[in-house]
Amino acid sequence: MNTLENQVAVVTGASSGIGKAIALELAAQGASLCLVGRKLETLQSVVDAAKGKAGRHHCFQADLSVDHEVDELIAAIKRDVQAVDILVHGAGVIWLGPLESAAADRLDSHYKTNVRAPYVLTQGLLPALKSRQGQVLFLNSSAGYAAKANASQYAASKHALKAVADSLREEVNPAGVRVLSLFLGRTASPMQAALHATEGKAYQPELLMQPEDVAAVAIHALTLPRTIEITEISMRPLVKSY
């Protein structure tokens, strides 16, 4: 029997990279997927990759930086599925630049996608998660622990996301809901390739963590016995190439 059979998992940022890898592993464990992303055709390709695995899958198109689309997403999930057991916050944005010159509207964009969207989505689905003694997984960043030069806006949003997760955990543990934050170093993904280009560095994905590495750790944590809760995991590439 698959360990997550008959469970429903909502995954944002599921079109590619880490979100896609986690979605496919969830499906392999028997979960039904609710995939969230900006392009339906890309999400459908993930569903196609999950075919043959247990579960019934749904795709939801939404731009999480747009308030009303987040609200509409919550309503659509509640309409189309009967329960939510796992919520994975995989969507995120990053722009780099020195504080002296970084545009303030970029700070607003970081906040919208990296903080407000997961906050509101969790809030909207929390009754369903509590009723199932579910789990919430926040894909955070090493920047959520320590901010480096030219990343003040991104790091601020990731520090805030850590605070959201920590406060949520204290609130929902009594209801049997587990909350995990994964603090990730550089992982091979389209976002990381774009980041390397911005930094003017050669992109060597083979030296970075792989999305499947993160997915393996996430699934392990999500399938542990209910006598335990892992609150935080910090991961980084073994070889420091950046």
C-alpha cells in the first residue's frame, strides 16, 4: 500500500523544478494532486508524467501575485476536492540588487508571492487541513536564516515566511497538524539558471542540489509516524560552487 494513498496534496509552483519533483513523488506515494501554476498546459504535462500512479489529479491556473486569483484558487480547490491533507508552498520569486538601488515595487512583488500568497492560501485551506490532521510544507531558503549582499528584499520575504510557519505551528499542533520548513541552498532549477545569469556566473547544475533530492527529503518527512514532527530541515549542496 502506498503511504499517502487517499490523501489530497495541494502543490504551488508545481510546473517545474522543486515543486514538480515533489508533486511527482507525492503521486508516486498514492496522493491525489492539486497542482497550481501560471500555465495550465505546463501543469498538464506534470499530470501526464504522473499517469499510471494512484490518485486523481487537478490543475489550477493562478498567478499568486494577484490577490483575487488567490481567492479564486481557494474557492476552486474547495469546490473540486472534498479534503486537503497536504499543502506544499513551492511557488516563489527572486530578484537581486543592492538595497541602495533596488526598486521598492520589487519588494512589494516579493511580499505578494513569497509571503502573502502562502499566508492567505494556508488561511483559506486551514479548516480542511485541521479536519484531516494534515501537513503544511513551506519551501523556504537559506536566505530565511541569513541575508547576504544584494538579497535584502528576497531574504526579508523568506525571514517573514519563517515567522509565518513558526507561528502557524504553535497554533495548529494541538489540532494534530504538522508544519515543516525546508531551508534550501542552491538547487538546480529554471529559477536557479536565471539567477546565475543575473549574477554573470556559469550555471553548473550538476554541482547543485537536485529537485529530486529535495523531494526525497520532503516525502520522508511527510510520511514519518504521527508521533513525531520535524519542524525545520536545512539543506545545501555538498560542493560549494557559488
